[in-house]
Amino acid sequence: MVITFLLGSGISIAAGMPGVGPMTDQVVSGENVIRYAGTFAVVGDDSPIERVAQDDPTLAFVRRLHAFTGDFYRHFEVGHEVTTRTSPTSPRSSTTV
């Protein structure tokens, strides 16, 4: 299994590109997420490509990893905003730690 992390400084936000936070939220939500070339990709609402199932094992792993990272930041009081969801349909909660 290959794991990819989204890292960025936010430099492209001024050009209208999404930051790492919104991209991570999109993948973790599973909304419009597809499987492409052995990885995940995000597509528009009008794409005919079949979406990844909400119970996909890899998506479940990504969600657990995301939750673990949030716990790590909170535990070690890292100065970082952590956005978490307890489930794909629950509202997001943000905490700056």
C-alpha cells in the first residue's frame, strides 16, 4: 500500500486553488471520490465515473489515519488547526491546538 500526504504552504490559495485542509476534507468525506490508477482522485458532480463506496477499506484507513493525526496534534499541543469528523455525515469541528 502506498500512502500519500498532502502538504502545502497555501501559496496557491490566492490563485483560487483549494488548500490542503479542504482537499483533505473532500477525500475524508468520500464525496465525489473515485479510485484512479491505484489511488484516490476527486471529480466533479457531473462525472460519470463510479464513486468509492463509503465503506471502502482504504477510505476507512484514511479516515482512521486522519483521526489519529488529529489526536496526535491535540496530545502534543502542536500549533495547528485540526478539523475532524466522527463520521462522513457528521458536522466538522475545528480546534486550534
